[in-house]
Amino acid sequence: MEKRKEEKILKQPTLNWEKVEAYVNEKDKGGAAMAVIETEKIFDEVLKRRNFPGKTTDQRIHNARGVFSDYEALQLARDVYKKLSLEVAADIKITDIKEILSAYHQAVKDLTKIEEKELSFFDKIILFFRHYINAPRKLLKRAALGTISFFFIIFILDSTSAGRWVVSALVKTSHILFGWVLLTLLLILGVVIIVVGGVLYFESRKKRSKLRIEKN
């Protein structure tokens, strides 16, 4: 296990802060803007390593919000980055750069702390469900489109004699197939529930034991 972790760390690219420092040392608005943009790249690279759920950086940050010691400061820093990504010449105070870069540094530090240890199976499940629970609009949209498509196909099939014959054939076939398929799915579901339940139970016991040891 330790050897695998060492190999993983060696494969990861080294974070390059030299560009950021060079831009900061320019001490002008252009250099300040580029320092923020380069720091965002470093932050995004570290964030992606952790494999938090989400298709965009914003989604991954939202799902990882519990990791960051100053989530609000990070959000404010990224608001400045977004403004600069649209217009590098956007108004930015050089005096604010220290706070912005400090927020990014702390966020990278927070992510680096957990980079040394793998997320448990329990943590991954929580993150997965948190991601999809926080995206109800997308799920509702897909469900609505699927429902409309289903009823539209039924309407088309019911409008013709050929369609009605197809529906009748499908119903007969489904009675034969779904009897066995449903039974198989229920058995698989039962096994999955038992396995996942067992893993979650042992994970929670392991965490409780660890807490007791730390308290003692």
C-alpha cells in the first residue's frame, strides 16, 4: 500500500509556482492578472487529482467545499479569476493580489493535506450522492424528456394497426422475459445491498475505533 502511494506521488507533476512569483514581481496590473490566472491553473490541477465528482471546476469545488478551511475566500478569489479570464485588462487592485493568492495557496494546501490519503468508500458514496442531489434541475429535465418521449412513442404506435401489433408482440415478449429478468435483478440488488451495507458498516466501525484510539 505504501509503495503504491509513493509511486502515485512520483507520477504527479510538480506544482510550478515560479511563473506566479515572476508575474507578482512585475508589480503592475498585467502581472497581477497573470499571477491570478496561473494560480488558478495550479489549483485546478491539484483539485482534479482528488477526483471529486463534477464536470466543471465549480461543481468539483462545491462537492469538495468541506475540505477547504476558508471556502468563502476561495470563492471570492475565483470571482476575480473569472473576471480576468474574460478580460485580462479588467480592473484589479494590486493591493488585493496578496489576499487573492493567499486564498488560493490555502485551498491548494487544504487539498494537498488530503492528497496523501485515499478517500474511503464511504466518503466516495457521500460525494457521489451529494453531487447528484445538488443537481436536481438536470435530473428533472432528463426525467421530463424521457417521459414525454415514452408517451409520444406510445401515441404513434397506438395510431396504426402495425403499431398496435408491435405493442401486442412486445407485451407478450415482456411477460416471458421480465419474469426471469425481474427475479435476477432482485437477486443482484439484494446482493449489492448486502455488500454495500457490509462495507459501510465496517467503514463506520473503523472510523469509530480510530476516534476512540485518538481520544485515549
